[in-house]
Amino acid sequence: MSVGAAGGTGAAAAADAAGAAAAAGAAPGGGLRRKPAERRAQIVEAARGVILREGLGATRLRDIAAEAGVSVGTVTYHFESVAEILNEVVVLETARFYSSIIAAVDAEPDPVAGVRMLVEPLFAATDASDEHWRLWSDYWTAVARKPAVAAEYVERIRVWEACLTRTLRRGAGGAFPALTVGRASEVALKLAAYSDGVATQLAQKAPGLTSELALEWMWVFAGHETGARFGGTGTGVGRSESPTPE
């Protein structure tokens, strides 16, 4: 092999190595700019912003890369597709929106108060609630088209329903006189499905539907399934009330 050919081969190899290093987050001189976990988190955060602004259907890898200030190659090094990134966005959103709520509910001795603590934030007229439902709406659309998208993320994103199941079990036969322990997971799924539907209508500005009315509907539905009286709407969490005999 000639010296010239060897030099050319070496230059190509160096270029390939530099490209791989850049994708992994390493600086050209060999210093690490960001750890892989940090780079992934940066990309996911950027994707959240793009999806909220443009909608999932209009979001492309190049949009996410531009938002994150990295190359498309860096994005594809860490994620195979927008669908994979969306899963991580929803996991991030779930942790941010629910973590403190779930910790408080698990520590709450009154199961009825616990249910109120889980449900009320879903229908709060806040930017956080609005963004939460917009992201979930896009996620449901993606999962409906490709169910496998969510398969490995089920436990990480259904934490609200899991917490509700635990809360219902604590009150079964007591605070929730119409509920048995065996039906707790079924009722939790019903309440999750109902809240998702009501929230979607609320997000779509259905005529006459307000956050207050949505909560009233939730309390009626929850009362029917559990036998508990949840009282009126409001931000405060009231203690359970024993049902009044008919």
C-alpha cells in the first residue's frame, strides 16, 4: 500500500471516528461534552417542546435536533424514531405531573381524600394540565396506530391508575361501601378511561364543558362505582362522608 493510500485510509477512519464521537456527545479533542444519559434527556426535553408546539404529526427528527441544538445524527444515535422519543417524553411527563401527587396520595389515610387528590389536578385550569393532556392526546393517537409503541412502557406510564387501584383497595368495603377489593383494578381502569375521555373533550373545547363541570361528572361516576360521597368540586380535599341512606 502506498503512503498516499495509507494516508487516505487513515483520514477516512479518523472522520468516521469523529462522527461517532460527535453522535455520542464527545468533543473533537476527545473530551466528553455530555454523558449519554444527559444527551438523551436533552433530546427528550427538546422533543417535548416541539411536540407541544407543532403537534406529533408535524414533528420530525430534524425539528427535534434543531430544538436540542444537535445534529440529526446525534438524535438517531440515541433514538431509533420519533415514536421511541415520544415514549420517553410521556415517561418524563408522567414523572413530572404525578410523582408528588402519588407520594401524597399513598401517605393519605383517607381513601376518599386520596381519590380527590388524584382526580382534581387532571382538571385544573392550568398550563401544566393543558400541556399534559395535549401530550397524552398525541400519545394515544400514536399507540392506536402502533400498539407495540407502548408495550415496554406500560408500567412506567400507568402510575396514576396503579395508585388509584391501591387507594380503592384501602377503602373497599369501608370508605367505599359498594366496592370489593377484587373490583378495585377494574374500577380504577373505568375511572381512568372516563377521565381520559372527559379531559379530551375539555381539551377540544367542547361547548358548555368547563373544568368545574368535568369534576362534577367525575365525582358522580366515582360515587356510582364506589358508593362514596365525594361532595362538590373545589381545590380543597375534603374528608370522606358516609353515604346517607336512601
